[in-house]
Amino acid sequence: MKYKTKNRDWIERYFAAHADERARAKDIYEKMTADGLSINMATVYRNLDRLEEENVLKAYKTAGEDEKFYQYMRPGMDCGSHLHLMCSRCGRIIHMDIGLMNEISEYVINEYGFTIDCGHSVLAGLCRECQMKSEDKKGKMIHA
Amino acid sequence: MKYKTKNRDWIERYFAAHADERARAKDIYEKMTADGLSINMATVYRNLDRLEEENVLKAYKTAGEDEKFYQYMRPGMDCGSHLHLMCSRCGRIIHMDIGLMNEISEYVINEYGFTIDCGHSVLAGLCRECQMKSEDKKGKMIHA
DNA sequence: ATTACAATTGCAAATGAATTGCATATTGAC
DNA sequence: GTCAATATGCAATTCATTTGCAATTGTAAT
């Protein structure tokens, strides 16, 4: 049912080593090629799909961007019980353990009869690093 | 800079009249055609883009679905200060005024240095109606 | 209403991400 | 090694969306 291949292995190791970054099919293709591997886009797509099914990766799309993004899921990580922060600038996803989660869930159920599915819930915004970068820019602009 | 046209007018009125539903370009094309209007997909796309720019509509994409969805934004509605609930089944978006919002924002800033952008933040899950429907199904299955 | 020009539209062609069919190559169990 | 199952490359295809351009329509001034 499941062979171990050089390609899929490389891809999984790549994502594990860059656990807090996201990548597109194209990115993976380029990195593999740059790493001296010969691979085909179709294979990249097939392997990404596969790793997503196996819950090794998480995939998502956003309104502004045309391509699907993938990010590593730590083994055993339970995305069903915490919220996610996604940086609109760099795409990084932070898995947020939050004490408030129960309060939020209850509030939403009581007020709207809505049951939250944490695994697919994302709060968008700016991460610390990207925020600092944009503040740098502002600073420069003032002195320009 | 901005002419009023029958097409864009129809589209805006359609979304306003179905404020709690979402629709794709294809849906709009079909409804307009069914309504006796002759319109071209390119025009539908151009008008949807335009209405999105004007903040009449909000657009989004999700990982599982290939097409962009649009939903009406009530005029003057400030999506920058409340969270959004999106039903994974029917796509409906609920604008949720929540007292907890400040607490959540503060928590996330303090713990992660992350600044939430409410306008693009979506909690996924099941709305009351869709939940009842799936419970119906379960009931039927038990008695089947 | 006629003119004049900018904005809008239709049509067909182009783009670009993702998928698929099929022949060939690779994998792992024996 | 042999063999069946799985994975891959390649080329062709699909499908949503975009674009160039000529024709049409909307608006305001005459």
C-alpha cells in the first residue's frame, strides 16, 4: 500500500525541517531541483496530496493568492482543540493553545448555535517578526 | 470613473437580497441567464472584482474548493472589529459581535506578539441549520 | 437630441494551477 | 533475482480566471 520513495521522503523531511514555513508545489519543485534531484511537477502534486491525506501536511488557500500552500503538521499534533494564527505577510501558522478556547466555543454555541471546528479555523493577522519589519520600514520612511 | 450598469446593478441587488448566502461567478452567471439577461463570464468576473474592491462583496477561497466565493457585505459594516463564523457545509458567513474579542486580541498579542486582523479571520464550523440537518440524517439512519 | 469621450461589454484567445492516462521505472516482499 | 504493487515522467487535458481588442453603452456637455 505504501512504498517509501526518495521523492516523498525528501519532501517530508524538507517540511519537517521548515516546520514554521509554508510552501507551494512550485517551491518544492524548485528546492528539489536546486538540490540536484530530478522531479516532475505532477509527482510533486501527487506527493503533496498524499502527505496531506496522511496528515503530515496541512493545505490551505487564501482569497488573494492563487496557489495552494502546504505546511508541516507535527506528528500527534491535535489541531482539533486549538486555534490557528496565520500571518498574512509570511504565511507562517502558529498553533495557539489558548485557555479562552472553551469560553469562545460556549459563547458561539449559545449565541449562534454554531459549533467551531478548530482544525479549520484561522485568525489572520501579522506575526511579531513581520510586524517589526513593517515598523522598520515606517521608521526608514520618516527619516527618508 | 464609474458608470451605473444594468449588469453590476443586478449583481449587487442579487447579493443584497441574499445577504446570508455565498455565490460563485458561475452561480451569478446562471442566475442572470435564468433571469433573462444575456451576460458573459468575463463580465461577471470583472463586476465581482469591482464590487469586491468597493467593499460591497467579500471574497474568499478555501482549501477544499477550487472556486472563489463572494458574499454580501452590509454597507457600513465594520469587519475590522468582529470575528467571522463560516459554515463549512453551506458557506454562510456570520458576523459575530463578541464581547470576548478584546480579551482574545490581548491574549494573542501578549503570548505571541500576533496582531489579529478581524476582517480576514474566520472560525470554521457548522451553523445551527446545517447541524440540525446532519442530526436529522443520523436519526433517519438509526431508524433505517 | 447630438456629440464626444470614458467606461463597460462580448468574444476569443491566453494563462496558469492542478489533474489524468498511460507507458516505464522503482520499491519491497518472497 | 522475480514479481506484483506502487510511483514516476511526460504529454495532453481540464477548468477557473484573465486579457487584448473591437464594438457598445453610459454620462455629461453642447
